[in-house]
Amino acid sequence: MADLRKKNRLILQHWQLYLLLVFPLVNLIIFKYLPILGLQMAFKDFRVSKGLWGSPWVGLKHFRNFFVSPSFWAIIGNTIIISLYSIIASFPLAIMLAIGMNELSSVFARKTVQFFTYAPYFISTVVLVSMMMQLFDPRIGLLMKLLKTLGYSGDNIFGSPTAFRHLYVWSGIWQQTGYNAIMYLAALSAIDIQLYDAAKVDGCSKWQRIWHIDLPGIQPTIIILLILNMGYIMSVGFEKVYLMQNPMNLGTSEIIATYVYRVGLINSNFGFSTAVGFFNSVVNLILMLSVNKVAQKVGETSLW
């Protein structure tokens, strides 16, 4: 009882700090928990006139319609391919960039490289896609002219289904690698400097120090980020894909996010789009839990 009174007295003494918690908690409830009620639309034939509670239940009808849809496998395949392509291509580059900057002895050189690799992260997606359209313009695009001198025979690279994935992934790598490298730089800075001194005394080369000190030192960070990325493997960003999408590359650019937008908002089939989004979230959760479990057993590092 005395401990309870002591805790209450401490809360009253520091009520300003607890008051600060109210705003994030309200934000969390309003924007994260209350929308969960909207998942009912996945199991209802939702009509705006009848509202969420008045619309009739249809069970798993929307899920069945999605699974038997002719475009089901194409949409799932495009989403997984783009996401895996992004993870496989971007993960090693961010690690190599971080290790490379960590090895630079000049502080000025390190800051310069970090600035030029980090700056593209602040470019908005709309501006980035506009830049790409200008650079790959069939008539005046600088990069398009360069590609033609190297033997590219196509006219409109943005209309090429095979080029879409490469444009999406490598433009994203250019924009985000510098930002992703910061997390690895932070992990590298936490490595005990005495390990490097001992390695130098033992005659280890720079590559040996990277392999035996740097990589093991940032291994937990690599695993955690990989688990988090696997949790979003079915959630390829909507905005950039939609801006790059056109009727000519639709075969490889149609993903779950753009499909939900077209079906849910443009065609006003809210129940069907909610079912697709719900399916997408469940798959992401299963993937994240599976990768987390594997990482826990193999490397003894996990989210929980």
C-alpha cells in the first residue's frame, strides 16, 4: 500500500511528462486502432447509403473473387518480384557504402560522400519520377541518348514492361541507399575500437578487419532490418508505381497497391478492396513472423 501511494505521489509530481503521453496515445487510437473496425467491409457488401453497420454480410465472397480473378497470380507475382528485387539489390549496397565511409580516414571526404548519397532521400517521389521522365524522354532525354549510343533500340523506355522493374528498383536505390547506410554507420560506430587495434597488432589487413570485425559487429542490425523488410514484401509503395504506370507497362507494373486503388476507389468496390488489403497484411505478418523465427533459431538475433 505504501508503494502504491509512493507511485501515485511520483505521478502527481511529474504530471507534465505523463501529459505528453496523451497526444501520441490519442493519435495511436484514432489512426491505428479505430480503423480496425473498417475491416468488417472485407466481409460485407458495403454500400455507402447503408453505412458500415447496415451493409449485409457476404462472408468470404470478396476473398474468393480475388483468388479466382484472372489477374491474381500476375498481381502477386509482380509485387513479390519487385519487392525481392529491391531487397536483394539494395541491402548489400547500403552495407558496402556504410563500411566504405567508415574506412575513410578523412572526415571531410566522409562527410562529402555522406552528403551526396543522403541528399537524394529528400527528393519527393513526384519530383523523382518527373526527373526520370525527363532523363529518359525519347527525344531530349540525356540518359535515353546515352542508352541509344550503347545499343538500346527501344523508343519509350517508360513504356517497356521489361524495363519497368529496373527503373523502379535502381532509382529507389539511388534515392535511399545513403539513408539506409546511416543505420549501419551507427552500428559500426558502436564497435569497440580496441578490436581494430588488436587486429592491426596481429597483422590483419583492411579486408580481414572488415570481414572479421565490421560484418559480425553489424550482423544484428542487418538481421533486424532484413526481418522488417520481409514484413513489407507484399507492400510495395503505391505512389511511385502509380506515377510510373501506363497502359504499355501494366503487365509488370500492376501490384496489389495499385490494384486496390483501381478496384476500391475508382470502381467504388470498397468491400473487395478491403479484402485484398486485409489478405496483403496477413501475408506480410506471416512472412515477418516466419523470418523472425528463422533468424532466432539460426543467428540468435530477432525482433522479440
